[in-house]
Amino acid sequence: MQPKIKDIIDLIYDSLIEWREHIHAYPELSFKEINTSSYIASKLKDMGVPYQSGVADTGVVALIKGLNPDKKCIALRADIDALPILEENNTSYKSKIDGVMHACGHDVHTACLLGAAKVLSELKNEFEGTIKLIFQPGEELLPGGASLMIEEGVLENPKVENIFALHVFPSMDVGTVGFKTGKYMASCDELYISVNGKGGHAALPDQSNNPIMVMADLLTSMVAYVDSLSQVNSPYIFTFGKLEAKGATNVIPKLAKAEGTFRTMDEEWRLFVHEKLNTFINDFLASNGMKGGLSIKKGYPPLINDEHITNNAFNSAVEYLGGEKVETMDIRMTSEDFSYYSGEVPACFFRLGVRNKDLDIVHGVHHPKFDIDKRALKVGAGIMAYIAIKAMN
């Protein structure tokens, strides 16, 4: 099976590059991927792969039926949206849309899934069951396209038993892939705190109630409080990146605001901290004669890779690439809306190496100079197809 897949990948390599570079040159922001969706649909049509457009508005779902198509269904997913970043690369496929860039590799994911679609459609008599291809919008923006596609039944009709996805990883060399069983990526919540005091002249502090000072005490107290609630071997992030109080050297403002993030690998503890924080902040503000409070914008849940199917995918990758090209990953405190799928069915989210130091392809995702070694497209498309076929057996 491996030689057949690799032969097809070699034949479509130029197409893989073309697809990726076209999508990269014409990026679209989350839930606005109208042209990207049409482009994907056109390529699937050219392959003779049946598809449905308009899922969660701009998503595309395709089905490749093998022998005995009702036996089993698994899914492969790629996200298709871009970021509000001004690209600084100087390439022929540089973004033609000012201020919008595929800086997180979703163009790569989409091209790899199109490549896998071509391979699987050519080899549909080599496996039993149905493989569902999910081209998903809006990964970069809450509530996350995954949650919307699930609501619209993407995991049903036919019912998906397992789901797989890859993601570029600029810290790994091209030609490699990486896997992590169990807890892999964190939840992500946005924290918004307001402290309402009493403004006034800075020379008359006794006539004011300074929200800046109370906010400073509150933030440091909160960090210590969350730490006191923390659990052994359960990593978390609780930090603040924005503080705003529009006073002056001689003006005490009446309002102070802070924004931060809370990330954890434990969903139960996450919800526990949400509840405790609200009570802690309300009590703290009341004891200081202040009003205000906490608003939590709940983001994606933790991403949990199923141990069984991830180990199987790891072994498939070793068969396809060789053991020296397959790595075991560490946990990451970044987040991904693929976690919604992993909360519904056994899932595997793995990494695709794209780095080439000799070509200065070293920048991380969300960087204006992010790029990939194009050979990663061959690896990504091939490994997705091989893992899918192996998962059907």
C-alpha cells in the first residue's frame, strides 16, 4: 500500500504545491472563507469526489466510499481560515489580501487533505468503509468552526467512529511527524476584569477610591489564589496581558480593566476554577468598597488524543516514514478547536514538520514570515491517506 500511495503523491506533487500556493495567496478570515470553499469544491469535483458545500456556511464535507461502505466511517479534518496578519515574505505566492495571511498553516492542511482525497479516491477499492473529509472554517475564532459543524451533524450520516487531523509544526524538520497520546493541548478561556472605584484629583487621594491600586492587589492575589487551588501534575496557565486605566499623572480614574488568559488540561478543574474565581473577585471588590467583576469568555476545551488510535497512527507513521522520522511530542498550552471533535469521538491530532534551517524556513506560526518547506506537502498528504486506510482495517 505504501508504494502505491507514494507513487500517486509523486504524480500529484506539483498539484499539491499549486493548491497550497493558491490558497496561501488568497487567504480569508474565519467564517468568511467563501472563495476558499469554492476552490476546495472545484478540486473535489475535478477528482470526482462527491461533496456538500455550505456546512456551517463555508465548510465543505466530502465522502470517499470504499468497498462495503457501511462497514465503518472515519474522518480526516483540515481547517481553512487565515489570520489578520500582514505577510512579510517575498514569494510568488505571498498573500494578495492586505492584512490577511495564512500564518498558521491552514493552507498546508487544506492542500494535504485535498492530496489525501486524490489518493483515497484512486485507491477506494483497496479499503472497506467510508472516509469523510472535513474542510472546516473558523478555527481561529470563537466559538470555533468545529463546534458549529458538529451542531450541523458532521459526525453523523454516516456516523464517524474516529477522526484525525494534522497541524504544521515549525519546530520540527521537514520529513518528520509527531504524536502525543492523552492530554495534548490546553483549554483556553479569556478573562475580563473590571474594577469600578471613585475617580478624583491625585493630590486628594483620600477623596477617591483608586481602582488601579485595587486592581494591582487583586491581580497578584488572584494568581496566588489559583495556585492554591492547583492540582499536582495538572499544568495550567493563569496570566494577564492587558491592563487599562485611563487616568493621568494627576488624575485618579474611576475604572480599571484587565484582560488575561486561563488555560488548563483538566476540564473539571477548569470549571471549578471558574466558579471559585467569581466568588473570590466579588468578595475582594466588596471588601475594598469597589464594584465590578469578572467576565469569562469560555474558549476551546482541552484536546485529548485517544490512546488506542493515536498509538495505531504512530505505528502507521513509522511504517510509512521510518522510525527515525516519527517523534513523541510534549504537551502544549496552546489551544485548538479540534478538541470539540475529541470530546465526541476517539481522535488523533498530530504534527507535521515543516522547518528547513538551510532555507531560513524557521519562523513560528502566527509570525508574518511563517512559511514551510514545500516537501512537507508530500509527507502530509501521504501520511493522512496511509493513516486513514490503516484505520479502516
